[in-house]
Amino acid sequence: MPQPDPLGKGPPEPPKRRALLRLTPNPGPDAAAALHQLATMVRFALIVTIAVLAIWLVGDVMAIIFASALLAIILHGLARPLQRRFGLPHSLAVGTVMLIIIGLLTLLIWSNGPAIAEQYLTLKHALTAQAGGLRAKLGNNVLGRMLLEHFPHGLTGERSMLGSMGVGLAGSVTGLLSSALGVLGVIVVIVVAGFYFALSPSLYVDGFLRMVPISHRDRVRRALIVAGTTLWAWTAGQALDMLVVGVLSAVGLAILGVPLALALGVVAGLCNFIPYIGAILGAVPALLLALSVGTRTTWAVLILYSVIQFLEGNVLAPLIQKRAVRMPPGVAILAQTVFSSILGVPGLILASPLTAALLKVMDTNLPPYHPAPEETLENPAPAMTDKA
């Protein structure tokens, strides 16, 4: 039996226990920091995994929620100048912005609705006919026939990719949910939900924060504010980008003598909401119609769109990234691929703003990594080169 301690502090430690205590390292501040960083990474990985699973299982609903939140952010951003300039309450300013938008759309449809519908139908029939001609030309050579073997139904016919572009985009806006409500019903849900989100943003944000642990509510609230600010800056910049690209495309196509230049300019501007891939989608209809004019016009249209995209990428895009967040092209394209594979066309449309918000939240909450110049992958250090 161990002998009692004469100072009254209890029996001494057994020899084996003292040996174990000597072998156990004392965790210092560096080890504690590393453990905390590891726990943070594990939590972040779990959150990302849960988010991906949620998108995979109920992606249609989450796409509608995000679209509604994006519309609410736009309404909120447009209402702020009215609040500052005229001193209107928030709800009244949001309602005024909504009425102005509805009034402008109603006036546009009332005055130019038939012309817009006629332009759309004419563009659709022209693209279908031109796609059929392109298919016939491709069938005259070996390389063209090889392409047609891989895309046998994508260039012509009533169910072709180009001929049914409008129907395809509309039919896949929200996947299964759109089959029950219809495209018009989904749009109404997004508009109504976005309007109520914009009327009382604190109500819905606080309700969401009730599902977050108390210790993390302040951080999540700050992250939501950062994401909202980023989405407004990105959307405002992208709207300017779309307007400039659409106007330049329409004017340039009209000068080159391409038919339906105004409709093609609108298509180019709308497609430019999707970075990188949208530029290609917007140029394809113009190139197809330019083929009906001549080969020289087709090359001129290709040069026109290349110049416009060069100006957009080197002048407008840096201004947008300065206000919002810098999105590397590889990250943007991968995000569009992932979200479009999960959600279809809605994922392709919403991938860029969602990725911009996530990148800004990460930049705000995670410390950046600043390697030494000699440790960069572009300029590997001698030690790294020797090891390789």
C-alpha cells in the first residue's frame, strides 16, 4: 500500500502514473491553436457537406429561395437612395420601387409587347432555319459528319437545341417544382417572396438565426450582411455590364447589317449575366444569323464579339471585382459546372452570384495566406526544385 503523505496532501502518485505523466507532452499555445484550426476546418467541411446535400435533395426549392433573396437585395439596394433623398420609411421606399418596376414593365408590354413577341418568334424561326442549313453544310465533309454523329439532334428539327431554346430554358427553371406550378407560378412566388423579404429583412434574418447556436449567431449575422452587400455590388455591376454589352452588340450588329440586331443585342446582354459561358451563349445566335448574310459578315461578327468581350473583361470586369469580389475564372467555371449539373439552367444562372458571396464571406472570416515570393508555385524555391 502507498504510504500517506506526511503533509496531509494524500497518498503519493503511483510510480506507473508518474511515468505516464512524464511521457505525456504538455500542449503549448501552438498545439492549442493548431487544434482549434483543425476543429474549424472540420466544422467548415461539415457545413459545406450539409449544404451540398441540401442542394442535391431540395435544390429546386433552394434555387427559388436564393432567387427570392437576390431579388430582395436588389429591391433593398434600389430603395436606399429613396430613403436617403426623401426620408421615406424603409417599407414605403421598397413599395415605391416595386410599383415603379411594375409600372415600367407594364408600359413596355403595353406599348411594345406585340413587337417584342414578333421579334422573339422571328428570331426563333430564323435560328431554327439557319441551324438546319448549318447541319446540311456540315454533312458535306468528313469533319462535319463526325460532329453530327456526336450531336445528331442538337442543330435542327422542331425539338432542336436552338429551336426550342426558349422552351428549354423556361421548362427547366425550377425542375420538378415548375411542373407543378408552371413557370409563371414560380416567377410569381419569387417576386412575392422577394418583395416580403425586402420589406422586413430583419424579421427573416432573425428567424433564420434562431436555428443557429447562440455562440455563433453574431458571426453568422455578420456573414449574412457581408454576403448581402457583396450580392448587391455584384448585381449592380453585372447589370451595368449587361447594359453595355447589349448596347454595343446591337449597334455593332446593325452596322454590319445582321438581321434582328436589336433582339440579338438583348440576347447578348441577358446572357452576359453568366460570366465567361454567357459570352459564348450570346454570340452563337448572332453568328448563326450572320451565316445567312455571308462568310465575311460572319468573321466580322466574330471579331465584333471578341472586341466587346475584351473590353468587358479588361475594363468593366475589374470595376465590378473592385466593388464586389475577385472571382478567379477557374473557380467561376467550376462553380457553373457544379451548380448546373445539380440544378440545371437555374444553377448555371445563380452559380456566379452565389460563388461571389461565398468567396467574400471566406475572405472576411478566414485569414489570407501570404507565401514568401520564393515559395510561390510560379517561382519555386531552389529547395523545392531540388526535392522535385
